[in-house]
Amino acid sequence: MGTTKGGLAMAIAVLSTATPIVIRVVQTMKDNPEISHFVKEQFARLKHNDKATPEAMLATVEALHEQVALLTESADDEQEAAQAAAWSAKLDAATGAAKTLAAAGSTAKQRKTLKKKIDALREDIFAAYVTELGEDVSAAKG
């Protein structure tokens, strides 16, 4: 069970992009242990649907919509509100695309392309979501 050069390169690429997000999430959870359980539940929900099927992608987008709703409600400024609105629009587009792919005739390449887009949204939204939860808890403490 060896690792190919391509597999190693892909693992390094994934870790290099995920590491800043992971560090930020872990630090937020460390600073605010009261949100750790909730964050772990949300992460598990997103990971559970980490497949390239239209159904799994729709479930992921639904969970992300819930997180964006919280980000919209707790936006502290115009920039955060605009970012949440942009994510919401992208999630709406992903929902439509996933529903289209659920019809007969979609290709594995189409599903893989959409999954990559959803994965990128998931990383950005989840990191912002955890950060916002941490800010809300810190504000409530202070």
C-alpha cells in the first residue's frame, strides 16, 4: 500500500490549502470551548455528505445555507453582509446545478466539477461560521 507521486502531491496540495482554515477553526474552538461541541456537530454533518452524488451535494448546500443565514443575521458590517449575500447566491446556483445533475444523463465529470465548487464554498463558509460563533461568544462574555 504505497503512495504514488500524484497521490502525495495531491495530499500536499489539500493540506496546504486546508491548513490555514484548520488552524483558524482550532484556535477559535480553543479560545471558546463552549462552541466546540456545536462546531464538531456541524463539521460531522458536512463530512457525512462529502460525496459527489447530487443528493449528498444538496444536503451539503442545505447545511451551508443554514450557516450563511447565521452569518447574514450576525453580520457586523457591510463587507460581512455582502460576503454572506454572495455565498447565498453561489449556494442557490449550486442547488440548481445539483438538481439538474440529479436528472438522468449527468456525467461523473459534471458531478466532480460541481463537488469541487461546493467543497470550496464549504471551506470558506465553515471557517467564517466558526469565526463568527467565536466572536459572538466572546462578545457575550465581555
